[in-house]
Amino acid sequence: MTTITPWEVKGNVDYDKLIKEFGVSRIDDALIKRLERHSKNLHCLVRRKIFFAHRDLDFILDQYEKGNEFFLYTGRAPSGNTHIGHLIPWMLTKWLQDVFDVELWFQFPDEEKFLFRDDLTLEETEKYTYENMLDVIALGFKPGKTFFLIDTKHAGIMYKEALKVSKKITFSTVKSSFGFTNEQNIGAIFYTAMQAVPSFLPSVLHKKKMPCLIPHAIDQDPHFRVTRDVISKIGYYKPASIQCRFLPGLGGMDSDGKMSSSSGDNATIFTTDDAKTVKSKINKYAFSGGQATLEEHRKLGGNPDIDVSYIWLTFLEEDDRKLEEIYEAYRKGRMLSGELKALLIEKLNSFLAKHQQSREKARKNIDKFIFKV
Amino acid sequence: MTTITPWEVKGNVDYDKLIKEFGVSRIDDALIKRLERHSKNLHCLVRRKIFFAHRDLDFILDQYEKGNEFFLYTGRAPSGNTHIGHLIPWMLTKWLQDVFDVELWFQFPDEEKFLFRDDLTLEETEKYTYENMLDVIALGFKPGKTFFLIDTKHAGIMYKEALKVSKKITFSTVKSSFGFTNEQNIGAIFYTAMQAVPSFLPSVLHKKKMPCLIPHAIDQDPHFRVTRDVISKIGYYKPASIQCRFLPGLGGMDSDGKMSSSSGDNATIFTTDDAKTVKSKINKYAFSGGQATLEEHRKLGGNPDIDVSYIWLTFLEEDDRKLEEIYEAYRKGRMLSGELKALLIEKLNSFLAKHQQSREKARKNIDKFIFKV
């Protein structure tokens, strides 16, 4: 059985089915062409349709082309260290900020996981908020155009706006949207109102109605579906969104649809893992689409479509031709599983070496990014 | 039928039944004697058992006698101008602050009525917050020991604490405590967590566990029952409380148990009413326990127990002997209904003349009372 809620992604994910169920639109070639008109180089996550679905992206482009500036909104609910899967929507967000030169409002809802998990304290989520902020800054977002909102710290401006949202959402709605029971705690019930706030807070602060585009992993769609219904009722544009597939966990596609740091440190690569750890994790845990023996592999070839190392490269290797060559070589049995893993290890470690350096530098820049009321 | 929730008080209130239903304790003579040991003059609201019930008042006195300082917490949900009924718990609170020389934390939950009433905007509750603050200051609370908390303004410190409370309260609990349905909005569902915060926030801010005493009208008890259950689970003392009867509306005891400003401006005396308005309202609307004709009244006497003017005097006339004389004179028919009304009018107008003066002066002192983070 497949379960997709903002708190749980389990089972094999059928993205075509999700598009129908969630009522989102597919990002088609015409829309990609339209994006291309604004950017010299399309991001590989767009070219490869890893960002596969959207709501109202065409509206955002209409507005932009008319000169009505939009802003970006994405976020991270701190509950642990950042892993590679978390970075995917942020990478696209960074690309969008560069292409359109727009503001990014980045929410750290440090209460969310506290409310939804018994074991987590607010002191722990505060610690993770700090760690997660370093990773966001390390990706190179523009200071002065990037504003961090931390729910418990910015409640002074956010709670009042959340109230306006909350008045329009009943328990029936959150019950059906998130599968709550009567035993859900009242903080968790209220929470979706806080997640809605950054989609219109810039309009409040700038005193003009601005369109909002939210890049996010598809599991957050239930929140934004509720948000879209409500926001227009309180006088703002429905936020648009573009949605990506999940980076699978190292264990492969059929155990977990999404790489979750809560399913064990070995299913995932953290942004703070050192080169040796990365190598060892990929070699040990990355599910292989190769054959059981060398002989068979040479003869029958591997299956890149279920091979986690290959799939990860489709998220991380920007060079299309290189990726195609890998695909062919692996499929034909010219490339062995160990060689494919070595390519991923190299890709990850060269990325992480730079990322970890930027991450250290970010420590002294945090104040530049936290929104000042 | 009698309904008592924090949002609705309807029908004749049977206080003996309430004590049983709510599970509060009666304030008995022994407890009153104990209060008297700390004060030269018992407040008439205590002497007359208008404050008739409590939870853990003995615990507060134990703690105080051991040198463990407590603090007071009360509040006002802004939804209109202040009327005489609102002042009753505040008057006792002021007396308690003077007797025990303790801090008062006064909450203005400016979101509450916004969330529970369709017609009210946050702009309106903000306006009323200002007006209501003037009345609180006018009563003479100590600056430097009296701290106003305005939910939307102080959410920066309150939301985080409310989260800790909210995690321990389920929808089932608020459903049964407040009679919510699934169509209740999620802001209203969360709200009780915000109302709980001032009962332990001073302990957080002062970094020591302090006992809390809440003087309030009995209709707020459902909130504090929930609060008491939760607060001890997160490491603080259960707040104690003392609870008062309602000042009846001018229309009398059997129409409305409580004087509500929402049941029409004529059922109530506002703190801003001028002397002429007070005179006219009392003469026109104050339900009389007198006889139909002068002759009958002289012969049979009036019934002070159902006479609103007399009942109001039991809240406002501090002199016990004077009150007794009035009772006797009215009961025996020596005092006429118009004469009784004239006494109340005089009492109200002399109180309001002073109050309105203090209220004007309060405009420039508001900043001294709003808690500075």
C-alpha cells in the first residue's frame, strides 16, 4: 500500500496516479519551453522532469511577463540533519531565484515535527534549525533577497496572519486532508495555518498583492491544497507550486518511496558525512540493479531504472550526455555495479567537499538571512 | 435550560449545581478567615461570597505563608467596550495585588472573540484591546508589577509555550470541554493553549516555578480545568483559581445569568456611559422587585433578592450596614423602587466619574503596562 501524507511516504510511488489523485498538472514540454525562454540553461531537474507536476506555474509566468514580480517560498521542518534528498527542491529553488531574481522566503517550521512526533523536544528542533540553516545558506541563496522565517521566533508576525487562515479551516477539513483522528493534538491541528503564512506574508509586509511560487516535494501538497482554498478567501493570490519526485533511499525504490532520515542513518547521505562514510554507505547500502555475478552482468547487463546509484545520478549529474553514456554502458553490461557506484561516490564527494566548506562559512552569515522584523 | 461555556451563559444560574458540576470547592468561612489574617479589611466581594468557589486557594496560601511568592493572572478577551460586569473580577484582583503585593499578568487574548465570532475582525479587537486596557489601568493596578500580554503582539514569546501545552491536548478533550463539533475552526480549537500560557509564563521568564492564582468569572472554568490537567505534565504548578458569580444584566436574573454586552447596550452599563445615560438606563431597564402600585408596595414591600438594583448594590456598595438597611427598608416597603434605583445611580455615577478620570489619564501610561520582551 502506498501512503503519501506530509508525515509519511511509504511504498512504491506511482507518480501518474498521484497527479490524478492530487489534482495537480503535469509539467509538459510546452511549459518547459516557456521556462527556457527565461533562462539560458534549463536546470537538469526540470529537463529530466524530476520536477514533474505543478499548480498554476503558467499563472506565475503570466504575471512575471506582465512585470508583476512573484516570490519563492519553500521550507524545511527541522527534525534531524540535512540529507541529500532535502537539497533537491532547494537546488531548484536556487536556480529559480537566479533566473528570475526574486525574493525567497524560507520557512523553518520548528514546531511541526515537535507536534507530530512524541520523542522530539523544541530544544532539539532548535538545534536542527541551526544545522539546517547552514545547508540552505551553503547552496548560495542571495543574501538580502532570502529571508528565513522560524515559526517560534517569528510568531510575533506569523501568529496573527495564521489566525486569519485558521478561521477559514474546520476540523473536518484537516481531518480529511491529513487523516487526523479525534486523538490528534490541537497544536498539530492548528499547524497547517502556520505553514500557509509564508505564502502571503510578503504581500502583507510589502503592502502589495504578490504571486507566490512554492517548489516542494509532492508530499507537502495536502498542506498547500488547503492553503490555496483559503488564501483566496482572505484576499491574496492562490500560491502556485512545482512539485518534485522523491530521491529514493539507498535501500531502493520498493522499500521507501522517499529518502527519510528517520528510516536509519544508513539509508541516507547526510550533508555532513565525510568522504569515507559516503563511500562506505554507497558501497554497502545502495541498492544495485546489477546481476548476481560478474559473468551474468557482462552477458545480460544491469537495470539502471531500479539501480539507486543510477537514479541518484539522474538527480545530481548535470551533464545529459554523460548520464546517457552511463545508462547505456550499464544496461549493456560494459559498466559494472562497482564502477557505477564509484561514479556516484565521486559525484557526491566532490559536491560535499564544496558544500561542507560553504557550510562552515555560513556560520558567520546566519544573521544576514534571518528575517528582521 | 442553562448553558455555561466560555462563550455563552444563558438561563438562570444555579451556583450550587455549578459547584458540583464543575468540581470546584466552595469558599467557606474557614478559608475566608484565613484570607482575613493577611488583610485588615476583607473585600466585600469576598465577605459576601460573590467570589463563591475556588480551586486550590488553600495551596496558594500555604505557599505564600512559606515565603514562595505567587502571581495573579486574569484577562479580558476584547470584543467590545468594558462594562461594569467585567470590572468585578478585576476589582478583586486589584485587592489581592494590594494585600499580597504580587505580580499580575493580565492577558488580552485579542484573537479569541475573532475566532469565535463571524462578525469580528482583528482590527476591531485591536481597537477594543486599547479601550479595555484603559479600564484595567484605571482601576489602579501597580505599574512595574502589572504586565499586559496581548496575544497577537506577544505571540513571539507565547506561541512557543502554547505549543508545549497544545501537544498534550487532543481534539477529543476540547470537543468535550467546550462542546465543539467537527465544523469548529482550527484557530478556535488551538486557542485554549494560548489561554493557558500566562498561568506558567512568569515561571519561564523568572526561571523559577511560581504558583499562580486566577480570579475569574465561573464561565472560564472549562479553560482552566483543561489547563490544570496539562500544566502539571509540563513541569509547573496547577494554577489555582477563585471564581465569582455573574453580575446580572439589567433585565434581571431570569433572562440572562450574566451581563453580556452582546445582548444589547441597554442591558448593561459601560464604563464610558455618562451620568445621564446611566440614570436613564437604570430607571428604564433595571428589573424591579417592587410591587405594581405604590399602595401595594407600601403594604407588601419589595423583593430585593430579585431586584437588579439591589443585587448590583451587593457588588458595589462596600458598606455592609448601609446595604442591610437598604434591604430592610425595601423589603418592608419603606423604600420605593425609584428610591432604590436612585441609590444605585448615585453609586454608579460617583464610581464612574472617578473611573473616567483615571481612564483618561491612563492613555499616557499604557506603555508602562504592556510587557516588554
